[in-house]
Amino acid sequence: MGIPLLEINDIQLRIGLDGTVLGSEPGWALCTDPPLLGEAARGKARRQPRLANSQFWHHLTTDPMPGATEAVRHHADLAFLQLQQLRQFATEGPLAIAIPAHYEREDMQLLLGLAEAANIQIKALIDPGVLLAQLAMPESETVLYLDASLYALSMTTITQGAHLQRLKAQLIHSAGYQHTLDRLASASASRLIQSHRFDPMHQAETEQQLFDQLYEQINASEALGEPLVSLYHDAAQYDVRLSDEDLRAASAEMVPSLVKGINAAASGSTEVLISHRAARLSGLAHGISLMPGITLTPLSSMALFEVFDAFQADLQSSQDMRQLILSRRNPKDHQQDSKPSSTPRLQPTHVLQNGLAIALERFIERDDLEFTLSKTTKTEDWQITPGQLALSINQKTVTSIQPLIAGDIVQVGRETFQFIKVG
């Protein structure tokens, strides 16, 4: 049996296996007693706004939060409760988790701790862009994965060669779906006031109806705001349809940041993979399509689960648990099999740790490493010497000096180092 994948995106957290979504819930909570999670919480958030929280996956911390209760002290408590809730969709065996692009080492450690507390075994934490990069054209040297969540627009930079390697993951705009939906709700209210002298934002019930319908459109239509919105109050029906101008204005401020981020990351032949979530934000995909030298590839809502299913064999071939996967063998690259043994080894220039690429010449100056890096006297190839802690290269334990090539993944304790070639 395969390993299910949990995708953490606060618009909709999804668990999938074998091309099927086993279950999903939005990243919402209502701090009642007992707390409500997921769709049950989102459906009451506008009626009880002081108790609503939808930022606990975006800001995964143990800092005390406003509105804390005895049962829910901080965002980590809410994430823990939702992990328990999602576990019911895949009750046996370990999970793999596709992590948000902006998660740093502390976020991932906290996530692993929450999973352990919820009795969930974690096979791997995986950057989704690294999996999805296999959908890019073979000639694309740089692959950018663009995604949207409730509170951010993110971009992951991946280099394509013998390995698909994450070089950088960043938030390129602090506004996401929630900001866009707030703008669309305001535009809807303005039009209803003009046409019917009715303000849906003055009634908690009609405000909830409005946001319910806008949220439904995230998964039901090609672009936000296209279907007619119908609200009901005091036996009367109020209809509103937003204009193209309203839709573009709701996401317009994201486009300049997007263009700037892509221009900064583009190198050689560059392809942008845009998630189904980001593609539905009006104007973003159009803004990318106008950029010279950029290839745009929209992804389906099931793309991540499809490429993960193809990755299952590689993942299950290792007995290691709690892996951090920021690089993988490129399934489309067959050059290594066809090259003669005399082909020169591709020497690394940088080491990738926690999403940050560091030049090896600078990296070896650190005094906190549990291994030693050096160059051979004759060829000046890089090599690694294990220290006191167990060390593995590409999931194989080593106990003596070993040569390093670009693409090698070194694990020491809970630390993972990816050796890459830049330039």
C-alpha cells in the first residue's frame, strides 16, 4: 500500500493517495469550547469573528495568541487538533507532508513534534515544487513554482538537471486569497448598496452567506467572482455579479511583486509552473504570460498527487523516516545512464541547507559541523570525512572518506545537506 500525502495549504488541506483525494478541510478554527476545526469553523467565522482563527498554519508558533483558552493556547495547539482531525482520512501507516514554501527549520521541527504528539508517523517532509518540477519541459534550466495560500503568494526556484534541486523558496507577497476575498466582498457590498441600498456586511448572517459563496468558488470555477452571488435576507433575494474590473482590482497589487520576483529568479530557459490556486487569482497568470522569455504552465488541482504517486517507489525504497526532501533525482534525465564511465564528475560549488545555498569555500569555515570537507591534493575534487555522528550519502551509511559530486544528499543526525552546482 502506498504512502498518503498531506498537502498543507490553509486554503484547503488535502490528503491524497493513488490519484484520489481521501479528505480535505480548510485551515480554519473557531476557539469555542470545544474548538471547531475545518469547514465547521469556516462556516461560522463571520458570525463569531472574535473566535475565528485562520492563521495558525501560516504562522505555526507556540507564542501565546489573542483569544487563548485553556484548551487552545497558541497556533500550534490548533494545528495539532487539525492534524488529529485529518488523520481520520488515512488511519494506517506513515504520512508524507508537502510543506508550505516559507517553512523554516523551526517550523518543520515543530510540525514533526506535533505529528509525533498526534501519533502520526512522518515518512518525509517534501517541498511540493521539487516534485512538480518534473512536469516542466526538459529544456527548462530554471523552474519556478508559484502558489497561493490564504495569506501569501509564494515562489520556489528549482534547477533542472540530473537532479531537481530547490535553490530558494520565498514569499513574494504578503497578501493571498484572504485579502482577495475581502476585496471581492467589499466590491460586492458596494454594488449591492448602489443597486438595492442593502449592505450585506451589516448583518452577520448575510456576511457569512457572501463569504461562503466566495469560498466555494475557490474550487468550483476557473476564476474568483465569475458566478452570480445570491444573498437572502428577510424573505428577499439580492443578486450581484462582479465586473472584470472588480476581479482584476482584487489581485492587482500582487502582480508587480510577482513580475519582480520572476525577473530576479529567471536564469537561462525559465518555466513557471502555476498552481490551480494561484491561476484563479485574476490577472496573475495573464501578467506572467506577457513576460518575454518565460514559459507558463498551469497545473491541475490533482497535479501534486499525481507526481507524488510517481515518486512513491523512490520514497519507499528507503527505510529512513522523517526525511527532508528538497532535491530528488530527475526522472526525465537519462544522461547518467548513457554517459561513458570516463565522463568527468560534476563537482559541487555550493551546499544547500534549510533552503539556503552557501558557497563551499565559505561553508567549510563553520566550526559547528559534524564532518569535515576538504579537497583532494591531486584533482581538487571535494570529499567528506565522517565525524562522530552517523553519516549517510544518498541514504547509504558511510564510515570512511568519500568523494562528493553535485546532487549528493548528506544526512548527519537530523541535519540534511544537499551538494549542488551553481553557475
